[in-house]
Amino acid sequence: GVAGQTQIRLRGSEANHVLVLVDGIEVSDPFAGEFDIGTLQADIGARLEVLRGPQSALYGPDAIGGVVAYESAGGRDVPGFAARIEGGTQGTVNGAVRYGAAGDAWEAALSAVVVSTDGQPNARGGTRDIGRDSYTLAGKGSVDVADGLQLRAAARFIRTEGLFNDQDFNPASPTFGLVIDSPRTRFTNEAVYALVGARAEALDGRWTHDLSAQIADITRDTFGPFGRSNSSEGDRVKASYVSAFRLADRHNLTFAADYEVEGFRNATPGGFVFDERREIEQVGLVGEYRYSGEAFDLSAALRHDINDLFQDATTFRVGAGWRLTETTRLRAAAGSGVKNPGFFELYGFVDGRFIGNAALRPEKSTGWEVGLDQQIGDSASVAVTYFDSELEGEIFTTFPPPAFIATPANRTTESRQRGVEVSLSARLSPQWSLDAAYSYLDAEENGREEVRRPDHIASAALTWTAPGDAASATLVVRHNGTALDDAFTDPSFRPVRVQLDDYTLVNLNARVKLTDRISGFARVDNLLGEEYEQVFSFVSPGRSAAVGVEARF
């Protein structure tokens, strides 16, 4: 794995099958193929939206499992000065400052976040604390330069420094294949993101045009006892045009086109890796129709990607909703998604250990879902969804004879992900509320259960709020069922299947209003001190606690 990498998965997909947007910017590392969600430190007033299921028809490659869209607060959303500081166990310090301002025709916001912790050991029986420091600077703004014409910009800089532990690859060692304390191993990640855009309205706002350009530049370095041991560089330039036309009150047409170039280079020193820079170029064309009726809504989208390195791809998404009664809504959707091979899959990573395959083709997923949303009285709602998707051409690692050196290939069999999602939101009384969710997942590759996909995941959050919002407290319980993982404990480096035990985490947080502008808060994570592993032999954090204060002026 990549040092310091924290993954996010949706509906049994791989982490590189989830598209992450921050203020409209694609933030995945083109080299690693995914975004380190652990570097996204929450800004004050930010919002998060999750779209599940194949979304490539609207969002392009990477959106097989879904889309996670993070939007920081604008100057009009949270005006004035805001600050937060907390301290806790393991030497943890978390601080954030933010300033937002707005006028009749403009708004702007600036923020800074610092997260620092000494960490905890992550090796079985280990004593080396795995700490990290993360720094984020961000800004966004917009200005109306003329009637119906708005300019906007956003930028974000993230730097993360941290420690990590290696796996023991000495076949003579009793801990072979396990994570072990590894003194003097560390990593640094730096990422720069920026976007500029212009939006114009015509025909009294019925016809809009949006033109934008964005960049992403990510550098990763890892260091061992003898200096820099691994480095990668990934960058992206993307230009997009979106034209939306409202035909009537209920009918909308959208056309979009984007041009994207991703570049990457393995900058690891030592002369034993493929270190030439490579680029992938792509043009995407999108058409979408939406109808929004009182009882019925419909959407249909089609996208065609023109690739310079791979076969062109066409993806689709259709969805419909029908309000059967005032309290019952039925919905259904179907769509497809694609994921292009990444740099190290195409060109290799380490000579003699992992060889690239330039003949790889993109992975493609097709899926559907059906769901029901039910309002229960005035105080509760339930949503139930069944989903089913198939992934063709999944990229996996093979060990072909006679050398048995690892190299990627496209599977000739299908991978299938299907399951049920249930969510409940209920106001139990004026002071008490409950939010709960449960997911059942059956993820198989050619009839064999896939790794790190627990069959059962459940969570519940019980919140008490004092009258007048003077204080609140939330008890959160999360359960992950058993899952399988691959352990490289065999000297051949061929994976051995092992089981990851189920675990239940209890978190508690509370907040109290000290004045109209100042609040105090406290939290305890993993209250019961559960010992668990989400990845084989990587011990997850134990109990931690923090207290802090937040002020807005």
C-alpha cells in the first residue's frame, strides 16, 4: 500500500473507483489512482454529499462506485471570523481559523487547518507511535462582473508529514509478512489544487453557460533509514464547458464537454523503476435530459469518452422517481462506469518485483438499483435500496510462469457487487433524535468473496439536544462484520486469505454553548478501547479523547 493512504469505498467498489470532488475539483492523485481521504480536514461550515452507484455518464472515469462531493463554506454561508482549537490524548492538537465576507456582488472565504498527533502504534505488539501532521490552506470566492455573468475561483494546498511502518519481508523472520516497528520510516505528501470558472446566463436565466479550468499537482515521497525510498508525481489539467437549457418549467437539457490530461512519473531513486513521464489524454462529451413533475421525475444521461491510449468508452445513466402517495416515493436507476488503468499498472512499479502491462484495457461496471422512501408520520423517515452491479475486466495481479513475477491483467470473469442499504431518521421527542443505517453487501469475484468487504455494516447515532440549543450530546455506535483480507505471509509473495474479525466502536461527543458566540466541546473515540484491524496486521487506533472550544464573531 501507499504510505499514509486512507481509503474510502462505496458499495463494495475499490477505492480508486470513487470520484472525490473538493469545491468542484477532482482531487485524486493521477499516479496512485485515488484520493487520500485522510488529508481532507474538515473546514468550519463545510458540507458533504455522497452519490452512490455508477456515475460515469455525468462525472467521467473513476465514478464506478459513486461520487463524494465536499463543498467548503463560502463567504456568504458563514460570514465573519471563526476559530476552533482542541487538544487531546496522544499529543493531539487540532486547530482551524476561517474568515468569510460578502457584498452585494461578491463573496470570499479563507481558511487554514492544522492537525497534529503523536499517534499510536499500528503494529501487533508494537511500541512505535505512528504520528502525523497535516496542514491545509484554502480559499474560494466569486464576483458578479456584469448582469448575468459571474467569475469564481477556488484553491487548496495540503501538506501532510507522517510516520509509517513497513512490512517484514524477511522469509526467515517469524513476523514475515506482518507490519513491524520500522524506525526512521516517514512520508511527505504535498498537493496543490486550483480552479477558475465563469458562468453566464441568458434568456432570463433559462440558458446558462459554465466554463472552467482546474489543475491538480500531487507529490509523494517516502523515506527509510538510508534516505528517500519512494517518490511519485501526478498532475492533472482539465477544462470543462457545461450548457444547460430549461425548455419549460419541468424540462431541462444539458450538454457538457471536457478535456483532460493526466501526467505521472515514478520518481523513485535508484535506477530500478520505470521513471519516464507519461501522459493520458481524454475528451468527454455528455448529453442529459431531466423532467421534474409533481409526482414523477425522470433523468437520462449519455457520455462518450475519446481516449488517446485506450478504446473509446460510452457510459449511461437513467433514473426515475414516482411519488405514489404523499408519504411514499418509489425510485429506480441504472448506469455504467469506467476506470482507466493507472501508471504503475501500465508501466510497472519495481523492476523484478512488479512489471507493468501496457495492453491493459479499462474496467467497466454496469449496475442498477431500486429503492423506496417512506415518511412515517411527521417525525420519521425510512429509505431502503437494493443494488446490483457487475464489473468486467477487473484489473488484478497475476504471477505468470516461468518467473512468477507479479504483473497486472484484466480478469476474464466478472466481479459482482449487490446488497441492501437501509437508513432511518427519527425525531423521538423534542429533545431526542435517532439516525441509523445498515448495509448488507455480497461482493464476489468469480464466486469468491472479495477482500475487505464486510457482509454487514451498521451504525446508529442517538442525539440529545437541550432546550434552546444550549447543549447537545451524541452517542455513536458502529459495527463492522467479519471480512477477508490478503496476507503476504508466504515466501512466494502469493497472497494467503485470512479473516478480519468483526468489531464494534462506541464514540461519544458533547457540545455546550458558553455564550452566544463561544461553544465548548469534547469527544471520546473508541470509548471501549476495542482492538481491531481493518487491514491485515495493521492495528487500528485505540481509545482517544479531546476537548476544545469554538468561537464565531
